[in-house]
Amino acid sequence: MSRKFLDTESPGWVTDGLISEAQRLRLLARYPQQAPALGLLPVLGSVLVGLSGLSVVAANWQGLPDVLRLALLLGSLVGSYGAGAYFLRRGNPDLGHALIGLGLILFGASIILTSQLYQLVGYDVSGLLAWVVAGVALSYVYGSRLLVLLTVVIGAAVQTYCVQALGSFSYATAAMVAGGMGYYWWRRPDAVGSTVLAAGLLWQAGLLVVVLHAKITWFFVPAMLLYAAGDWQPNRAGGRALQGPPLVAAYLFMFGLATFGETDAYANVLRPPLLPYLGALGAVLALSVAGKRARGRFDTLPDWLLLLPGFYLPGGLPLAVATLVVLYAHAGSVLARAHRQEDPNQLTIGAILFVTATMVAYFKLTWAFLDKSLFFLLGGVLLLGLSWYLRRRNVQVLAAAPPIAVPATGPPAPTEPSSTPKTRLPND
Amino acid sequence: MTDLLTWFADPARRRPLLRLLVAAQVLYVLGVAGAGYATAALGQHIILTTSPVDPRDLLYGDFVRLRYNIGEAPLSQWKDAAPPRRRQGVFVLLAPGPDSVSTTVGIYPSAPAAGPNQAVLRGWVTNVYRNSFALRFNLERYYVPEGSGLRLEKAGRLHPLRVRVSIAPWGQARIARVDDPVKTPKPRR
């Protein structure tokens, strides 16, 4: 609730007799007007001055002597780190972290520009690896979300450069991001940071598959390894956040298979050798199941339905039916879990998944058999009915829930058998 | 067991750690620059020629793509029993000809002893064909001062360019200069 909201709404509360004027004043005093930490105008002014300086330098860059170029780069690097530390000490963490992030970006720019200056940019990525290392170290020191995001993005960018320009995968970069930021995630599982980390690592995994010219389905082995790591994370929310991107990728793949899988043309793109692929995926599954067991999260096991290797089936009707069954089963499992945990967000997601599966099924299976107008009429009625039913269930569930149910954060209610016994112990 | 993150994020350590990190970054950039200087100052200088390149392929924004004549060699120049493999690191023994342009004497899997006048250039196998194989040297990009890139592109399309390369005693190589065959004075600001 913003202070502005309080300012505009609270007089109405007093007139309605909800609170007294004295209470209103106390409420307002409780949420003081945020004093702007730094006036906006000076910031804008300094940005403009900075931009003008930057454009002067950029325009004359080629004409500057080498030493001056180097001095400019290093001066701005040290300057922005120094300014960042200064603002942090002054108690302005946002600006401080932003300036330290700027310093990190300037470090990368300095490496690239210096290498170009001396014609050293070749196929050597060790220079850019130092950039990732610096990002990991700064994230550790400052524990700032911005720096974490920046480091993950820098890792993905360096890897993209390696693959695109040099045609090789930098395992060191991948290991640095996965190990360095993975440890950070393990200790400080923050929802946004976890999702970004997972997305960045998935990007690198995708690049690895491209470089190795492997079948694209191999992508799901590292992706699900990430998922399994989420199972072992003691913090359930942080683990789930890391599992989001791999699950989205798996779902999109299964969806694509259900939608476009009727031709067999993809066979040589998707089908890796059966035994190695299933062996690798099975090993990851075992790891994931062990994690779920250790943390008491078996309720999320049906996520793995999306990884069923349906693409080994011959294309056409068998594959279409199999993928649809999987999509339905997965949507059903999400709905059932949401129902059990009385989680409205999950219920919405489950309903959307269910409707999507129905749409795919309908378009895949009935298009050929029905007159077009009847097709659309029936489909519309089917979807309307389905959404009405799911919404009713949703409302029923929410109405049946205890009035002040805060499922995610509150102490485990007796109706929630799946909450982790391990985390409950210290509270008792 | 102390947590690594807690150790790093300790406010008392923050200042010295930042100083250390910034100093390391500055030193690293200076090291890159120093390696560049040293390669030119201490290194051995050779001249290589390029072959004309597909013009669409030559200029990538701020750099020119160079294709060296020594970048493709017949398998007869390969001095090892086992055939070359892709991505293998190799050593190219070069000797200058009468026009002072260096050409390949032989290509070795490990560093050969260079005679007087000869130079050894590091390379990597990019492709192996039936009778020949292709190499790259990390010298395929030349970052050009603004404006002169187009001239090089035109020149490179028609004539071979002469590229002056410095090879440091520790093996690092870099382009010192690309001679522009069209002799026009360089624009100075």
C-alpha cells in the first residue's frame, strides 16, 4: 500500500467511521513520506553531463593516444567503483549497487577495447572469463540482486560470443556461472535471482547443444539437472523458482510435439540414441526423486510427466494421442496439487494448462471430422463450459478454505500434509 | 563451518575486498595492454599475405576479416604420422621468401626448432579435407581505424594484403599493421 493511497483514501475511512481521526494520523505517521534519497534533477543533470563526455570520447576515440585511452578506461572503472562504495557508505544502496554494476560493465568494456587496441582479440576467451569471475566475486561481496542478475547476463553474453564468433563452447564460463552463482543461489535462494539464474544456465545449455550438433532433446538433460538441484534446495520457494524455466521449456517442447508432431519429419532431429539418452535422463530423475524424498516434496513428482520421451513413438496418431494424454495428466496433476494446497495461483495455472490441452486435443483430433461451422461452435461451447466449471471449482475451493489462510508463509495448517517435516522441526 | 557468502559479505571485509577486486581488474587490463606492447617490442616480425575474400564476408562492422594464404595447407606439409584432427593445436614453421613474405615450411603437432630467419606461429586446425587442411591463427580479425576499413575492403577484394605480424617469444601473436596497397596518406584528426 503506497503512502499516496493512504493519503487519498484515509479521510474516507474516517467519514465512514472505520477509524478515528487520531488513528488516521497515527497511520500516516507510521508510513512517513519517503524523502527522496537524491533529488531527481541533479541525477538527470549528471547523466546528461556524463553522456556529453561519453560522446566526446567516443567521437575522438580513434584519434586519442593509446595511453590516454587506457587511462580513460581505467579512470572511469576506478571512479565508478569508488563512487559506488561511497554511496553505499552513505546509506544509498540502490545507487551504490548500480554504480558498482556500472564498474563491472566498464571492466568488460575495458577488456574488449584494450584487446582491440592491440589487435589481441582472437579466439581467446580467457579475457572475458575474467569478467565473469569479477562479477561472481562482486556478487559475493555485495550480495546485491542487481549484481547477481548482471553476472548471470554477462555469463550468458560471454558464452553467446564464444559460440557465435569463435564457434566453441567455453566450459570454464559455464562452470563459473553454474558453480559460483549456483553456490550463491544455494545459500540465498531469492525468487527473481533463481529464475534468472535458471534461464541464463538454460541459455548456455542450449548453446552447448548447438555447438555439439547434438539432437536438441539432449537439452533436457542439463535442464532437468537444474530442476533436480531445485529439489534439493532447502528453501522450497527458491527451489521452485529455479525449477520454473526448465519446466516451461519442457512444457513448450511437449506442447510443440502435440501440435506439430504428426509428421515424422523431425525424427532425425529429436531422437538421440535410446539407451544413452534414457540412461542420462533416468539418472537425473533418480537424483530429482532423491531430492524430493529428502525434502518431502513428492507432490511435485508429476512435473516429470513432461519429460516422457514421446518422440520415440512413430509420428501420427499414436504420438498425438500420447502427447495429449501427457498434457492432460500434467494439467490434472497441477490442478490436484493446487486443490490440495488451496493455492489460488496454482489453480489458475492448472486451469490454463487444462484449457490449453483441451484446445490442442480439439484442434488436432476433430478438425478432420467435423464441418467447419460445427467445429467452431462445438469448440467454443466446450471451452466456455470448461472454463465455467474450472472457475466454479476455483471459487468453491477458495470459499472452503479457512478465511485467513496464507498457505505459503503461515505455519503449516493441519490440512497441508505435504509441507516439509524437516523445516517444521526447528519451529516446534 | 563458516559460510563462504557470510565471509565475503562481512561489512568489515567489504572495503579491503573491493580494493583488492578493483586493483585486480586494473592490473588485468594493464596486463592485456602490456602483453600487446611487449609482443610488438620483443617479438619477431613476419609478413603474411592474404588471399582476396568474398566481399560480403570481409568487413564486419569495425573489423576486417582476413584470410591468410598460409591458412590452407596441403597434407604433404603435415609432419606427423597421425593425420591432423579438427581443433588440434599445431605449430607452423615459417620462412621468409625473396619478397620477404613468409611461407609455410612445415606444420608440426609440437613446437619445432626454428632455424635462423625462421619463425613459429601457433595455429589451430579448423577443417580437414581429403588432400589439405585449413588453419586459423587468431589473427583473422583486424580492427581498423574508422573510415579506412572500406579502403582495405576494396583493396582486399582485388589484391592480396600484406599483414605484418609480431610473434612474442612466448608464442602470442598479433597484427602489427596491415599495409594498405593504395598509398594514400592516413587521415589525421
